[in-house]
Amino acid sequence: MSTPEAAPSTSGSAPRCPALVRLSLAGFRNHARLELRLEPRSVVLIGPNGVGKTNLLEAISLLAPGRGLRRAGLGELLGPAATAWAIGATLQGLAGVREVATALEATGRGDRRVATLDGGVRRGPVSLAGVLPLLWLTPAMDRLFVEGAGNRRRFLDRLVYGLDPAHAERLQAYDRALRERLTLLRAGRRDPAWLTALEARLAADGVAIAAARVATVERLGAALAAEDGPFPAADLALVGEMEAALATTPALAVEEGFATRLARNRATDAEAGTTTVGPHRSDLAVSYRARGTPARLASTGEQKALLIAILLGQARVASAAGLAPVLLLDEVAAHLDEARRRALFDRLAAHPGQVWLTGTEAALFAGTAATCQGIALAGDGWRMVDLLP
Amino acid sequence: MRSKGAGAAGPIERLVDALARLPGLGPRSARRAALALLRHRESLLDPLALAIEDTRRSVHACRRCGNLDTTDPCRICTDATRDAGLVCVVEHVADLWAIERAGAWRGHYHVLGGTLSALSQVGPEQLAVAPLLARVATGDVREVVLALNVTVDGQTTAHYLAEQLAAFPISVTRLAQGVPLGGELDHLDDGTLTAALRQRR
Ligand SMILES: [Zn+2]
């Protein structure tokens, strides 16, 4: 695959691609009405705590399928006095300029999220797949290495999705088939032909999911091993039976084996009320390359540095594949020392896509003036501010 | 939340409620449609009322294939130029009509009435599965084409039917690749549909 021409990123005023050049919010969390007009450059968002910086990044994260960077319910996104919310943006991407919008829509059967592209017909949020590649890092992810496997698996799947947009659809189909099978088992309905059909589907999608994860971890792993700056080099490993089996067994055999096990596990799964095997139980293990120790044993600051290293590696791999993402980095600068902060800004300056950084004070962002536009967010609106060189 | 037509009562409200239940129409567009009907009695309301009454009285599901027509068996089932040995299984009448519009099929049909979905409580007995197996059991069918949508439920149902049909000495085929994932037959262009049917396997 050839790499599309990315915008030159060393010169300060160079346009970024992809980039948001307009962002409008209405009734969204604390933003009753906000319209940002932007240059296609990176953005430093400055404002006191509680002014709605993270909400703004969350709004951007909803310009893609899924539940956004907080995984919030549709109702939680509604402003205090609002009856509906809407997000609109103008994107400058490799394919030209696009108008993207998403909103809460009330229907007779409850609320749902709808999306439009270039003012066309309203569709489900899945129609936004691949329109705006995104990658984010938020303070809520600080505990990623110490908490349960679920969030790490979702993090991994977002990385996969960033390189292989079909992954989201696969996960959705797999998840639906899981729920279908459990519904049959819980109802005590042992229709073998129906269960076999669902298990065949699970096996096919399950292997595709595991294979896509293996491919991503290999590509990302290679990029991370090359890391030699102030950010630590990480080793990534997949912990999952199916992912492991793919290393030694042909995919078709893994698929058949999984289908057989699902059939054998019907009684135990019915009793447990859950599907006991499958890639929905896999995990991502991260460790320090230099020391070989697991990431969860490191200090909070070192874990953050490791996360940043993974994110930067992923951004490089995706950009090389022509899928450069917009990066949303919430409160990342505040927890880094001066040297790492400078190193981070240098790396971000080389990223072809737009970067959004947030923080409480302008002093944190010294060194970004050449590549970023400064925006001060206050309770009553926003204004452009100068950043320190 | 039920939205009331402002100032409307009785039959008008019932009309708005009935229109709002149609696919693609929300309460707001239903109100607009109802007002347009009432404002243009002769050009809109009367012809629509007649057409609905006419359809209600004369159109029925074909007992053999499930198609909607004014005759039972339907005109496709009784068309002597069609090959009764070929049966194309579709989810809904809309899919049958899409294939007919494309002029892509000279065999017969079988409308299932939906797809298997445990979450929506639709099992084989809610669908026309038994009638399909009965049709095949007569020995008149040489090939069954499973033209189900490429959704999770559509493909699960296709797999299920293929297993059920494996007991018969017939060939069971599926639409060729090229039908996009999540693609519904009704929304495909004629060329794609024709190609998918011709290259079935
Ligand atoms: Zn018929």
C-alpha cells in the first residue's frame, strides 16, 4: 500500500490533515452553545477545571461510531437545560472537506444517536466509520494497566480499528451473536441447528477479530521497540487462547476448534450465564522492554509515559498506512516533567494529523507556538490566545 | 412520549397516529401528511382512501411462496414460463420485489417473513421454515438459493437453513460475494443484485 502524501509537518504554519476547522456544540453537557472556528493546525485548549475542556474533546470523539471517550449514555450528554444535543464539525481530510454532524434524536421508542455526512440523510452512528480517525488519551486511562481486562481490551480494539476500520463491524457482529446464543441458552432452548449456526458465526468472526489483533500488535510492537527517547520502550503481548493458537495453527483449524468448544460448552455456558471461551475474554499485556517487568508494577508517572509511548507508536504506524488520526490528549502535559513535555511536543509536531491538547495554564505549553493555535476557554465563550515559543 | 396534533381530535388524531407508525415517518411528518391529505381532499385523500380499501380487500399473501398479490397462488407461482425447480429464499416481500425489479431471476420464491433472532424472540416457528421444507420434500425443487441479507441475523438464518436442507438431494447456494456487509437487498442496485444471483454458489 502506498502512503498518501501527508502535509509537511516541520514548518510551523503547515496545515494538518485530517483536521477540524469548525466545531459547533449545542445543548452538549456544559456547552449550551459554542462555535469554534479553527485553522487546520493543532490546538492547545486552556482553561480552568470545570470549564468543559474534556467535554469538548468528548464531543469530537463522538464524530466517530461508538460511545465516545467517556463511554457515556446518550442522556448523560444532555446539557442541564437542554432537550436535545447536537455536534457539528467541518473536517479537512485526505479526501477533501466534509461536514459531519451527530445529534440526539427522540423517537417514539426512546432516544437514539443519528449522524449525517455532508448534509445527507440521517443514519446510525456506524455510518461515520472511517470518516475521522481518532486516538485519545485521558486521565481516566491512567489506571489502564492496573484495572480489569475489559478496558484494556477496548483500548486494544480501538488501536486495531485505527488500522483496520472493518474491525468495529466485526466486533459488533460477534457481540450480537454472543448475545443471541446466550439468550437461547438462558431460555433453556436447545435448538441444535440454531445454536450451531450462531456458533459458526462466532467462530468465523472470533478468528477474524483475533487475527486483526495479532496483526496490529505485531505492527505496533515493531514501532514501539524502536522507541529510544525519554519515553520507555514497551513490549506488547496478547493474552488469549485464540490469539495464541493462531501463531501455531492455521486459521481454519482454529475456527473449527472454537466452534467445537462452543458446542461442547453449551450446558456450562447456560449455567454460568456467560460465554466462557472466546476473544471477548482476551487481554493486552504491556511490559517494559528494558526491565521485562509488567507495566502495572511501575509508578503512576511511568505508566503514563508508557501509555504515551504506545499512543505515539500507534500514531506513527497509522500515519504510515495513510490513516493518520486526530489526537485528543486530555491533561497529558501536566503530569510530565519538562524534558518529557518538550519531547512530547516535538513528536506531536511531526504528526501529520491535528492534535488537541488541554491544560489549565498556558505555561505548560511553552514550545508549541510554532505548531499550535491557542484557545482559551471560559464560562462565557472562547478566544484565541498566544502560546509561548 | 406521544405528541398530539395541536387542536386535532378523534379521527384526525387516529389518522396522525396511524401515519406516524409508518416506516420513515415520525410524529411531525405524520402531522404534515395528514394536513396535506385534508387540505387536498379530491387529489390526495380520496384516491388514497380508495387505494387503501382496494388493497385491503384484494391483496393477500400467496399460500405457496408468501408473495403479496391479488391472486392466490400468486402470478409468479402460476407463471408457466418460470422454472419451478429453482426457489429463491428471501427475508421479506420487499426483497422479492427488488429481485423482480432487477429482472434477475426466472425461478420461484419463498418469503421467510424475517430472520432468526433470539433477542427479538423470532424462532423457526415464527418464520416460514416448515413450509419451505415441505416444498422441498415434494421433490419438485432442484436448487434453493439463500438470498438473505448480509446481516448477523440474515447469515445465521442462512446457515441454519443450509443445515436443515442438507438432508435433501438438492443443491443449496448463496448469493455471490459483492453484496456489502450489512447490505440489504432492497437497497442494492439492479446490476449488483443480478451479478450476485448469477454468480451464486
Ligand atoms: Zn406465490
